[in-house]
Amino acid sequence: MRPFDPAFILKSFTELLPFAGRTLEVMLLSVVCGTLFGTLLAWARLSRSHIARAAAAVYVHIIRCTPSIVLLFIVYYGLPVLFRLATGIRTGYNGKLIYVTITLSLLFAASMCELFRSSYSSVDEGQWDAAFCCGFTPIQTARLIIIPQALTAALPVFCSEIIALLKQGALAFTIGFIDLMGETDVIVARNYGAHGLETYIALAVIYWVLAIAIELIEGFFEQRAMRGKSIPGRDGSKWN
């Protein structure tokens, strides 16, 4: 076994950094698709239809109880089979980005469903009555009063879920997708397992930086969302 080499951490860092774009690409695509699908699921969970509520609840339960890597393999090996049965066309197992994005979107949607449902339910129902008394329509009340408050309440957890999604994306290397984790596996294999510790430390540093950047962005938007919610005092100061 070769001795620990701190210089190899920097070398690995420079080799891994170009692949951060692929990791962020998967994360952003999954966040967008998962948020849209999760919003529909939350709407179903809050609807008056027993069928819609039951269907959304079953989906959330199944997805949240399925290990991420198992779901990834089901999507990766199952979708080509379903597509061939439906169309008769063999697609093979190319387009790994699509399979990874679908898997992470399904996982993220389940979390977003519960987050949006709980955030929406946390807003006092009396605000609906107050808005109606002021002449607001239901759409205006939801758009201008209820949804902004729900989104503000959901923002910190939304950030945490994005970071969790970023980490779950590391499983993509198990199907041969080359992102940060996939390239790390390539580097370790190329060196016959030598300097594996240094390589994984470099990988961890990159993930730390990405997570910190997400938290900083969330803090910026949270400050903007909270702007104007403090009450000015007589001396010009503000208190919550």
C-alpha cells in the first residue's frame, strides 16, 4: 500500500472538477422535474377526491420505502423493457442521463409532495376568510397570500432536500454514468486502488463546496422572502 500523499488530493481535485457540471446537470433537471411532479402530487393529496388522495399517498409511500439504488436499477432495467413491449423497439441501455434523471425526479417528487402539502396546511385557514372579506377571489388569495407564505415556510427544507438529492446522485455510477462519483471510480481503478483515500477526500471536498453554495443561495432567497416582515419601531429600529 502506498503512503498517504496530500499532493494527490490536489491532482484528483483538478481531474474531478470538470465533471461537477454533469453532477449539477442531473441535480438541476431532477429538481425541476421533481418539483413539478411533486406539486401535482401535493395538489392530489389536498384535493377532495378520495381516489386522487389515495393514489398520491400510495405513490409517496412506495417511493419513500424503496431504497434509492433499488429504484435506480428498476428504472434502468425496467424502462427499456416497457418501451419495447409498448412499441416493439429495442432501445438498449444508452442514455444513462435520462434514467438517472427519471429516478431522482421520482424520489424528489415524493419528498416535495409531503413538503408542499404540509407547508400549505400550515397556513392559517382564517386567512382565506379574511381575504374573502377584503374582496379577494380564491385565485388571488392563493397566489398573493397563501402560496407565498407556504413557499417561505418550505424554503429551508427545500434546500435540505436539494442537498440530499445531490448526494443521492452519486449512486448513478452504479449504472456506468460518469459524473463526479463515476470519474472518482475511474481514477481509483486507473491507479489500481492506490491513493483511493486521497481521491475520495478530493471528491468529498467538491461535494462540500457544492452543498455550501446551495445553502448560501437558499439563505439569499430566504432573506428576500423575509424582507418586510419586521415592524419598524419609533426610534427607526426594527423588531420581529
